[in-house]
Amino acid sequence: MFSPLIEDLIRALRCLPGVGPKSAQRMAMYLLEKDREAAGLLASSLQQAVEKVGRCSRCRTLTEQDVCSLCNNTRRDHALLCVVETPADVLAIEQAGNYHGLYFVLHGHLSPIDGVGPADIGLDLLGERLGEKVGGGIGELIIATNPTVEGEATAQFIAERARAKGVSVSRIAHGVPIGGELEYIDGGTLAHAFNSRTVL
């Protein structure tokens, strides 16, 4: 139906999450018909990012520097380390604005059925970070993996190893969201909220 180059563009756009054939077709047509300047800018920015963005050598988040700006920030609390699954989780926590420690990004979670083991998500590097004594070392490890079966298993695995190194471990709370109504909360979330209740 389309020329080979347009078909290639549509197929390339479909690699984005949530983009189906129709959405990819609309995006391609928009970029080619309405805004070629934006298309060129998008292509250039994407090419630059693919070539120059890697992982921070300390926390493994995405950056074009060897050590990212968060790890280099002397105003952050270097005794606090928050473990997350993805760089997007770092952005979400930063946007909340109330955490001022450092991060460690796993880029996934443990999943033996998929062949993802501790080394695949950087747990050897995390172990090294927890063992460091520079500046007093890590005083508290905050585990902020997703509340999925794999996320919980990963959290338990990390917690055991951190405690063995004498590091205090905490887990972010999960439960009823602010503004939520109990009648619309699923049973698993509600059970977790009751099990994690705190004293007022």
C-alpha cells in the first residue's frame, strides 16, 4: 500500500510501547505530510541519543556521562540508596520531590523462568556499592521494586544480601492510593494495605 521507505518508517514506529499499526501509520503520515522539520529533529535527536547515551557507572541510570548528575551531586544524601527497576522509576521518584538520596537501577527484576539471574540485573555491582565504606558507606537501602511477584522476589533477594552486609533495609509502602475509594480497590492491594498498616 505504501512505498518501501514509508513501510519501514511505520514498522519502526511500531516498536514504541502502545503503538499499533494504525497509530504508527498516523504518526508517519503526520511527520511526512505536516512537519518534516520536526521529523528531522526527531531523527537527529534519536540518533544522537542512541550513539551517546549509556549507563552511569555508579547507579546504572541512563546518561551520556560516565557518572550521572545525581551521583555527582554533593547535596544528596550518599548514605541513602534506593533500588528501582527502571530509569523511568528514578524520574517518577524525582518528580515526587521528597527523596534526596542516591539510586541503583536494576534494569529489570529476577525471573528464573526467563533466564534473568542476579548478574543480569547488576546485583554484583550493588553488592560492591553496599560494601563500600567511603564517606561512611550506605546506611539505609530503600527497595522500590514493583509490587509484582517478580518485584517482591527481587526485593527479598536484595534485602537478605544487604542485611548480611550490615545495611539497614526498608521497602516502600504499597496500598490504597491517596484519593482512592475502598470499594474500587482490588483485594490484593487492600490485603497488602492492611498487612502494612502503621500506628497513628
